[in-house]
Amino acid sequence: SYYDNIPLQRTESKAKALCQRSELTANSQKLLLVLVGIPARGKSFISAKLYSFLNWLGYKTRVFNVGQHRRAMSGDTKRATSQAAFFDTTNKSAKEQREAIAMEVLDQVIAWYASSERGEIAIFDATNSTLARRKAIRDRCPND
């Protein structure tokens, strides 16, 4: 039938992409896509589109959304952690909380890679707008 060749083509296509990826990266078994941008500019929309496309290609992909995690952790029914004061750069306590939550979600990414799910591509959906945050992400991720 017409559809008999599709799984084979998809497998060949994935194998070709993985070979190319392995040539370009030292360790191509895992890939972390870190989204960067100011709030409410479409990072979560893009992460959902990337997730759909990468899953369609056959990669084990998962989105790790820091904002959703923050709201779930705080039981944020009144959106207290969504108020402007929580994101004020001069509010040291809130900044420490934001960084801790982001690193907690990053630890979930690392654990997912090591889990029995054997994740391939993680999408880290957060603002990640400061150089310090991006450096912390690089430093925290193992190179293996």
C-alpha cells in the first residue's frame, strides 16, 4: 500500500539527522533548547510548536515550563507570584526565589535525561534573559 514506505522513510530521515547532529556536537545524545526572551513574547507558544514538531519527527521531547512550575508550587490561586512586585529586579528575595525555581526545573530536566524515559530533547521555557542565568544553566548541565 501507499503507506508501507512511510515508517522506513521516517526512520532513515531520523538516522540521517542524528548522524548530522553527532558530527556537529560532542555529545548528541541529549539536546537542551533554552528559550530566551522577555515575558509574554511567545516563548511558550514557540516551545509548544517545537514540541509538536520534534515529537512528530520521532524525538523524545518534553517542555519544562518554569512559570507553570512556579504557579503550581505556590498554589498560586491569587496569582501572587505573577504580580509585578515578584518580578521587580530590586526585590532580592523574589529574585532568589525565581532563580531557585528555575534551577529546580533545570534539575528536573537533568533527571529526565537520566530516567528510564531516556529523553532526547528538552525545551527549557523561561525568560533566561540575564547572562548570569544563562551561565548558571550552562554550569549546571553535565557535559556527558
